[in-house]
Amino acid sequence: METINAAQPILQVRDLRVQAGSQPILKGVSFDLYPGEVLGLIGESGAGKSTLGLAALGHMRGGCACVGGEVLFRGQDVFSLPPRQAGMLRGRRITYVAQSAAASFNPAYTLESQIAEPLRRGGGSSGPIARTIRNLFRRLGLPQPDIFGARYPHQVSGGQLQRAMTAMALAPEPDIVVFDEPTTALDVTTQLEVLAAIKQAIREEGSAALYISHDLAVVSQISDRIMVLRHGQMVEEGTTRELIDTPKQDYTRRLLNVSHAVVPAEVREDARDEVLSIRGLSARYGSVPVLDDVTLGVRRGTTLAVVGESGSGKSTLAKVVTGLVPAAGGTLTFAGKALRPTLKARDKDTLRRMQMIFQIPDTALNPRQTVGEIIGRPLSFYFGLPRAEVERRVADLLRDIELGPEFARRYPSELSGGQKQRVCIARALAADPDLIICDEVTSALDPLVAEGIIKLLRRLQEEKGVSYIFITHDLGTVKAIAHDIAVMRRGRVVDCGARDAVLSPPFHPYTELLFTSLPTTREGWLEEALAKRPDPDALDGTAPGASQEAGQANARTGHRRGADRPVASGMGG
Amino acid sequence: MVLTRLIAKRLFGALVTLWFVTVLIFLAVECLPGDAAEALLGKDATPVAVENLRAELHLNDPPVERYVGWLGRVAVGDLGKSLTTNRPIAPMLATRLSNTLFLAATAAAIAVPLAIILGLVSALYRGTRLDRVISVLSLASISFPEFFVGYILLVVFALNLGWFPVLSGINPDMGLGEQLHRIVLPALTLVCLVLAYMMRMTRAAVINVLSNPYIEMAELKGCSRREIIVRHAFVNAVGPVANVVALSLAYLVVGVVVVEVVFTYPGLGQWMVDSVSKQDILVVQICGLIFGATYIGLNLTADIVAVLFNPKLRHPR
């Protein structure tokens, strides 16, 4: 730290103002970044984090314009560089790691040729370039580093791609790396590995970094300093420990508390009657098995949380229950009656009693219908209510979801993400269902907004006695809403039971792995979690009957083998 | 493995489509009013004479029998004799087809590269004056009917300036240079017809690709606009571009009747129109079949090109 402060800042952002049309995105943000320092930028969507990160490279997204202030790299304004020099700055002196590596690699070229692109422009010869890249692959723990680069983006897993993109950013030995939510799209166990690899690599390279995330816990594990942004303005800035331990601003405290102060849902031992019983369920896509012998029950008036990583089969489970995917075997009993396997075979009343809420509210709402029409549709469709009655019920439902009656005349495009999800909840409630399946309903929302949705769902359950299946990969929300938890992995239920039984020792090893991989703001958590974590593949005591991607299994082995290495040396240094 | 299976599947699909086309052609010709016997003998023919000629031409056989017979003969390359001139069809077809292909190939050799380059340029300079000029000119060129464009070119370049001949008829005795000189005007007319579609599709496909995050990534890696368009965007736009190129090429072979008539060019389309009016059904059928096969073949090629440019299919996991 002492040496850092003695040096000249490598990047200076001075009162930066950015507008999209007349809409301000950044309202005058200033900070300094010193050589070798990692600055975390944290905030909710719309805070201007990405705009700020991209501005460090002298880049503005379409429609945005810099209307004031400056960004100085080694004292030079990055926006006024001639194109040739800007080309040498980007991709060589300041590099960028994007959120979705899968979308940010060009599908038409091999990984190595894309990583080498900025190096070749610098006039490097191909031999040393290839060696540099292979060394980085090795250091980032990628499998078979000598041939890994010959693969195409679609041939490797998401975690590997994210590391390959980190390699692309580090290959030119840049002065600054901008990480824009690099682990947000990853599963929690993969996030842990990638986070450790990134931390290790930037420390070894001595590059400075801007680390952008909406997840305070993730940022706190990797940054020296943290800056909190909101609505394009700085809320608070300080060293990581200061900010976490003694936050000065109320907004920072609220962000911190999202993951801490969840009051668990009240234990419901009284509820014994199962509204939905799933017995020995299996399903397949073509010849690929995705669900294998799944047995679960949802108690009336309670919430069953189904947690698992991508490919675990949790969304398929929802599709089988709703009849979108027919079961290959097993039985479903709903409200005392056997459920027909397909949607078409089910009668209207059965359809009414089971409703669904989706992950992305933007695409789940018809943009050409008003909120009133959207919520009113189930009322006229299932109950055949006359128009006046529908309008009255819509107003009631809007009150239930804490929106005013005036919202009935608005269109989805006029609502925020959280409001749209509330409308989706009201639409589900309008059918007066026994069971609502919530498929990742908070995953696309900011933490504070997601917290509000969880509270709403809990209140509605208490008032109306509706049951939920709450499917999520976000383990943080599980404690807040679940009465029962089922942990899925590769198409099987590996652990299930009452919430407190599942979340207290003795743990099932995979459940433990999932929950210990959930980032916290505690100092040294990342290193500890990596050192303590069990071997994910040793958990495959039972044959993975439903591994969705056979190729992925190999990829996973590669991950972990690699991840062990940086940890060992990282702990030493 | 995946690739060969996919291509085999497309090939099989193309063959089925071609067979379906033969059925359609046969049915369509069946629906023509009158028949060859009436057309050959004219209005004053006695019913007996017409009936005799019908028997001679097998026109009284049941349709299924005639269809199977025709398909079998075509399949082994026996195209028969023209009903009106009584000369073998095959050599005439060869001349006409090669004339049409020569004209089409010349037009394509100009139109395809030009369209793709203009498409890339207008994607590169999207929203600028250059983009708008290219857009307006190419739209104007397809908005005029082809005979209009053809006659305007004739008036200006053949009659007023005298640079090119008015009649575009070519024969095998001419050298390549003279043949090319003669077909400049019809080829230009065709270029005007197909250029805009390909240009606009290239522009749209490239612009569509430009919204991908990997394009922003390329910018952030310091690539120039040109590198981004040519290296990062165009390779991923090949699929839709190949499709519109195939359709345009097919149009060059099939849709040129009017241009052939305007420039009195001895091509396949003109021959087919003549034969329809003369009820020369064998010629009509074989021309129809060749047009159908051209469409199917070119679309098949476009499909295969799109598959070959898809890295996920070329390099399976």
C-alpha cells in the first residue's frame, strides 16, 4: 500500500459526465487508479459501472456521449487519441474482460488466434506469442494448455471461456485490466475457481485492475479499494476493509445487509398435506437423460426451493411438472389427482391451479398489452368474469403487489424490472392457483429489488396460502424463502429435506460445496473456501446417470485440476 | 461426421424436391388449354386428322403412363424430338442453355463481388451520406422494370453512342471478346436487377452481426473499423448472404425472359416462351425441369456453404 500511494496514478478519471441522449448516465465521477492496485466498482444496474469501465478504454457504447470531464491514462486523454494510438492503447495497455465470455469470443475463430490478435498488431512474431499464451493458459489452470488454444469458443465450458478471456486480457502485459462482471454468468462453484484464478493472475502480473460487479461480496474478495456507485454518482469510496466494516453511507449499508439480514421463513411443521407429489420422475431430451428418479413433495402453503447449478435439471423439472416436457417415467400427483403428462391432456381447472413465473419479466410480458389487460386475461379466461368485475379484481391484485391502481393503464415498457416481475406475480395470482412455480424469478434483478420480490412472495403466501416451487441457482435467497430444500445435481436429487436440516451439519458434501462457494465479505474467505472445498468430482459416488453434457464432464475435471495449482502458490505468497 | 450426415440429408432433400418439381411441371403442362396436335394442325384441321396425330404423339395415353414414360426417358438423357420442328431437342437445348449460362455467369461475375463490396462499404459507413447514396441508387435500379432499364441502356449506349450492338445474338463462331462485347448491355441490365437484393442483404446481415458482444470486444482489442467489418463480422454473415446470392444467381438463369426478348438473345427463357405458345410440350417440360434444377441446385449450394461456415458444425465438440 505504501509504495502504491507514492507512485503516480496510472489512470485518472476527472469529473466524467456521460449522457445517452439527454439521459445522464454518469453525473461527474472522479477517481485515481495506481499501478498494481485493484479498484472495485460496485452498484446496481443503471449505476453506470460498465459505462465507467468502458470509458477507461476510451470507448462509448452506441448512443452514449462524453459531455464533460476527462479520462487520463499516464496523463494522456484517452478520448482525444488519434485512431492508431487508440488502437495501441486498447488491447495492449488497457484490456477488457467482458461479462459473457461466450458472447464475447468470435465464434468463427480459434481461441488462440483471437488472443493473439492484439499481440500480432504490436508486431510480435508468432513463436513467442504462442509461448506467452500457453504460459498464461497454464497459469490460469486451463486443461491441456499446449492445445487448448486450438479450440473454438463453443468447444469449451463457460468457466474455461472466462479464463481464456482473462488470458486474452493479460497476454499483452497491460498496465490496466478492466473486469466487467467476469464471474456473474458462472455457476457458484465455477465462480470460486475463476475468481481465484483472476486474483492470482493480476497479482503475479502486477497489473492494475478495475473490477466491476453488482456483488459486494465478490468485489470485497478481490479489491484493495472499493467505490460504490449509484445513479451515475459516487456514493462512497474507501479501502475494502473500511468500506465493509464501517460503511458511512446508508446505501452502502443496505447493499451490505442484503446478504446478511435475511430473516428465514417461519418453520412450518403443521403443513403435512402435499399439494404436489413427485415420485420416481425421469425425463429425457431425445436420448439424453436429464432427470433421473426424482422424488419430491411440496407441502400445502409452503415453499420448496430447488437449487442446483446449470445442467442440474432444475428447469426441466419445472417443465415436466407444468406439462411442457412429458415425463419418461414416474408419477405426478397434484391436489390429490394424478397429473396428465402433457399440457394438452390437462383440463382448464388443473391448468388454472398451477401457475408459473419466469426469470426474465421483460420477455414474459406482451409489450403491446397494458398491465390491466395482462393481469385481467386469466380472470376472464379461467373465471369468465364480466369486464367491470375484471377491472375491480385487477385493482385488488395491483394493491396486493404494492402497485397503485393507475398501473393498470401502463405498458410494460414504462415499468422497472422489479415492477415487471411484480406484474408477472399478479398475473399468476389472478388465476387463484394452489401452486406457483417460480423459475429463477430474482436472478435477473438487482439485489435490493430481488429482496423486495422475496418479501412480497412471502407475504402473499402467508395471506393466500399458496405453495411455491422456487427454482434458483442463487443460494442467498434460499434461506429467506424456503421451508424445504432440494439440491439437484446432474438430474438427480442429491440432498433434500426441511431447510434447517439441510443447512446445518452434518451436511451433504455437495450441499456444503455449494453453500461454502457462496461469496462472503469476510477477509480471506476466497483462499479459505478454496483450500477447504471438497473435490467436486469425488462427489460422484453415484453414477451421474443424467450428466447433461458428456463433454462437460471432462471440462470440469480440467477446471478443478487447474484451480488447485494457483491456490497452492497463492496461499504461499 | 455430423457434417457429412447433414450434407447427405440436404442432398436427399434436394432430390425429393426435384422429383416433386417434375410432377408439378407435368401437371402444369396438362392444364394448358388445347394440345400439340391442335396447335400443329391449326384451326382448319379436320377432327380426324387431329385424332390421328394425337395417337401418333401418344397424347391419348393415360396421364400417369405418359408421366412415367417421360420421366424415364429424361432420366437416361433421351429428350426426344421437338413436336413442332421434329428436330432432336438435346443439341438445341445445349446451345440455348450455354447461351443463357454465359450471360448469367457474366452478369454474376460483375454483380456478386460488386454487391458484397457495396454492402460491406455501406455497413462500414452506416448512416453516412455514402451509405444513403448507395442505398438510393440500388433501390432505384430495382424499382424500374427490367425492360425499361434494358431499353434505356439500348437507346443511350447502342443507338446514341453506338458503343455496343443493338442485337445481342451470339454464335459459336465469334471469339470470346466479341461475344462479351455483344452481351454487355443485357448483362448490365441483369446486374441492375439483382445487385440491390444482394447488397442490401449483405449490409443487413453484417449490421446484424455488428450488434454482437464480440464485435465490441474486437473494438476494445483495438481493431480498426475495417478489420472489424471484414475479419470479425463478414465471416459470421456468410449464411444469409450465401442464400440471397443463390436466389439472385437462380434469377439470372431463370428470370431473364424479358431481357432475352428485349435484346433478342437466343437463351433458354425465350425458347421456353416460344414453345409454350406452340404447345411444344416436350421442350416446355425440359426447360421447366432445368429451371427447377437450377433453383434447387443453387439453394443446395447456399445451404452447404452456410453449413461449412458454421464453426459449430465444422468443429463439433
